[in-house]
Amino acid sequence: MTRGAVLTALLGAAAVSIAVVPQQPLSPLALHATKIEHVRENLYVITGSDRVPADAFSGGNTAVLVTDAGVVLVDSKLPGWGPVILDRVRSVTDKPVTTIINTHTHADHSGSNPFFDSTVEIVAHENTKANMARMDVFRDSGGRGLPTRTYSDRTTVGTGKDRIDLYYFGRGHTNGDTWVVFPALRVMHAGDMFARKDAPTLDRSNGGSGLAFADTIGRALAAVDGVDLVIPGHGPLRSPAELAEYQRFMIEFVAAARAAKHAGKASKEAAASIDVYRKYAGYTNERFPAAVRAIYDELGDQTLPNASMPATAPAITRNAGLIERRMSTTNVRTAIAAVTHPVTAPFANVKHPASSSPIETGASAR
């Protein structure tokens, strides 16, 4: 049977087996863009995560780890893309999908969860499960595809070379963003805590925070040792140096929004006037208006005595700069490990969670 015939059969099976709202036909352009690409050893990524052009978008980057026990997916793209994900996985292995890890709640990262067999273990942060339970895709599926295991601070999936460490470092894109680390491969999936080189989507309805965003990245940089490659929520692979740069960008962006609000500017005017993106190569300001509105909302009517950076910013900037400088003179593993004193880092001395047997322990926005 050809790959095309397999995909057709899978699409038909999905329509019969899952009672969800009927999906629009998948875009041929998106089907073409959604490819499986080799990252390192037994780790792959399924693409189609760029929003330009919009017709090529299938959801966030899906990581695929082929383990001895089966396939672990990190994120499942938009609703309706489960058969395509499975088709891409089957192009590199015959092993079944056994686990899905969701980095956060949004439908472009969790929407195809219901497609997969009910025996598949679905792992997410406890806040993400609560957020997902309110989504139409999971209401319409009768709860199928919701996480079956949650955690609060950190947990581990798998053992040995197949071990995956999951961390929660605080609010940012949402209030349940999971950082997924493949220690044997020195790779981290950052989800939409690092989605693109622009202001982030700050989902206030799901607990997101612009004010906490840079601190949260700082905790990740300080606590996770041995990573030299980052899978972002969207777009091409990145380096830890780029993640450290993104933290600095966020510090400056939030400080500029604070200053604009303190000066009495409306959020639209503020977004147009903030030009910090010009300092960073490859950055854009397309998402500034929505992010500034979210930050204004978070600041509320509180009195802002001055418009300077928050007190935590200088130390965070110092740590991020240390990572980048160390990268120029030594390996990335040593550079990340060198940052041991973030301003607010409850996991500053965190060790990788103890290995466990496989799976033991617990609204769409792009």
C-alpha cells in the first residue's frame, strides 16, 4: 500500500472513530509543509509550524522521539492533523505512539490529541489539563485526548537514553508551559515560551503573564544543564544563545510597555512606538499590539512609581549575558551550567528527576 493510500485510510478511520466537530479539508500547501525532519539520533520534528503563508500552517512543532517502548510525541498540532502526524511517524518507524506530551493548552499544540488511541498516555502540567478541559475540542470529544497524567513542578517520562525530563518554571505564554528536555540528546523543546522572534502571545485567559515571562525563561536557562539545541514552538531550530537573547528582548519589551503606560500612552500608540526589536537581528514587531494590550491589562491600574526595568531585570540580564559570553569560549553545556544564581529560581539547584519506569508518577492561540 502506498503512503498516500495509508493516509487516506487513516483519515477515514479518524472520521469514524472520533466524535469531534467536522474539520475543514486540510490545505494542500500545509500538507506539503508538514514534513518530518531528522534532528538528532532518534529525535525528529514534524514541521508546518510557520504561519506565513497561513495556508501552510498545521500547528506547532511536533517533536517525535522513537524509543525502545514506542513513539513519544511532543504536541499534536491543530485538530484534524492526527492522521498526518501518524503518517509522518510511520515514514521513520513502525513503532506505535505510546505517549503525547503537551507543552501547553492551545489547540495548535494539542488539537489532534483525540485522534490517538485511548491507550496513549497524555502528559501535561496540571494547569494545562484544567485549561484544556474548557476547550471545545475536548468537550466535543467527551474528554478524549485530555491529559491522563499531570505534574506540578517536574517529572520524568521513560528511562536511560530514552528519558525525558519535564519542567514547569512559572507563568509566561500560559500558566502551564512545560519545558521538555531530552538529556541524552542535549535538546530542549521550549513550546511557545520561545515561539518566534517577536513579542509572545500572552494568553491572559489561560494564566499567561508578560511580567513574569523573562523570569521564567531565566529559571529555565539556570536550571537545565547540558542542552545545546532548542526546538521552539514554531519555526526553525534555535540555540540556547538565541533563547538567552530572547530573554533580554523580553526584559526590554516589558520595560518599554511599562514606561509607555506610565507616560499615559494608549496601548495602540505604545505598540507603535516601541522599537526594541530593531536592536535584535531577525526580530519583528507584528505581535506587539496584542502583547502590549495584555501587559497593560496585567499592569491594571496599579501605580507605577517609575518606568525603569523591574528590580529583577539587571541580574537576569547578567545571567543571560554570561551564557552568551561563555558560549563563545567553551561548550554550551558548561555555559548553561555556569548560571547558578537567577534572581528568582526555585529550581536553581535542580537535578534531573530520578528516572522512573515509562510513564510513572501526574482556546486556540498560535
